[in-house]
Amino acid sequence: MARKNKLRKFAEILAFPNVYECYNVQEPDLVGAGMQPVDLRGRWQEAHFGNAQPITLELACGGGEYTVGLAKRFPERNFIGVDIKGNRIWKGAKAALEQGLPNAAFLRTRIEVIEHFFAPGEVAEIWITFPDPFPRSSKENRRLTSAFFLEKYRKFLQPGGLVHLKHDDPDFYQFSLDTITADPRCTLLYQNDDIYAGDLPFPELAIQTLYESYHLADGRKIKYLRFTI
């Protein structure tokens, strides 16, 4: 039953007008609805969103709770959730369609090739929400706040563009903080190792992902970093 449900989602997602997919990281091209090839690099605003509003990416978006939540709060901005899991993308994309959010889109790809899909300066802001912390030191470069990934983000993030990290893992949080402070090109703007200890410092932090709800139920502290790269 689970396999049939997953296959159904994969079939449905092929027709979603707000989803684009990359099937081969060796040749990172995109297809849209109906498996039609599409080149959106440098053209997301005009070709997909049909406006000139700034673009925010949510990396490791999972079920798209943050992408959808941000799109509802900020209709004057465009949002693109990025994840490799098709069944997760399906959930967020379907929610955006059902809620009538034309400013929310989704990109299914490995984040290792993210720079192939956006032109220099095309992205105004990045959210990194509860990604895999990859606790083993041998996989440090796979952490989405590693120096390896920050270099990728610099290829398409506007100068002074904000990067947000929201996470529960204290080791990943400290790793991210150390990476930021060790890089002279980065500027740490805000840090908080327990955002729910008092009033939320920024209202958009009230949006919760599925994983965040689990972590809060387990009594974990949610941490937040805001910085530029």
C-alpha cells in the first residue's frame, strides 16, 4: 500500500505546475509539468512567477511547511522549496496549490548542484530548516552550513542577502556558528539557542515544520542563526 501511495504521488507531481525536477545530477537540467524540459536559470521571476518580486529559497524543505507558511505571510515575495524527496515535495506543492499560493514553487534536486539552477544575484534570501545534521565528521562537507555549501550559495545569493538557520541539534548549531565566525566574508547578525524561551525575535519563526513539532514534543530547544555570506 505504501509503495502504491508513493507511486501515485510521483504520478501526480508530474502534472503540478509549481514543481520542477532534476533527474540527473551529472547533467543538471530541469523538467516541469508533463516532463517538459525547461531552463529557468536567471528567469524564475518572469518565466514561472510572472513578476519581479524577490526570491527566497528554503533548502531541505521537507514537506514544505516553511515554504508554504512564508508564502502566506509574505505575498509580496516569491518562495521556492528545495528537496530531493519527491513524496515530500508532493506534500508542499499540493498544499500550495490547494491554498492558492502562486508565489510558492518547488524544486526537486540534490542541493549539491543548486548553483546550476539560479543565476548570480537571482536569490535574495535563504532559509535552511532542520536539515540532516550529518553528525559524523567524515560527512562534514554534506552539512548545509559547511564552507563547501556556503561557496555554492555565494554564486547566486545577492550581496547582503540573508541566510537563516533553524535547527534543534546543538552540535550542528555550534558547527554552523563556528563556520560563520571563521569566515571573514560572513557576518553574524543574530543568534539564539532557544527561540521559545521568550517572545519570538522574528514573527516568521512561529512557522513550524513537521520535524520541529516532533523536536518540541521531545523537549528540545530550537535554535536560530541569521547571517550574511
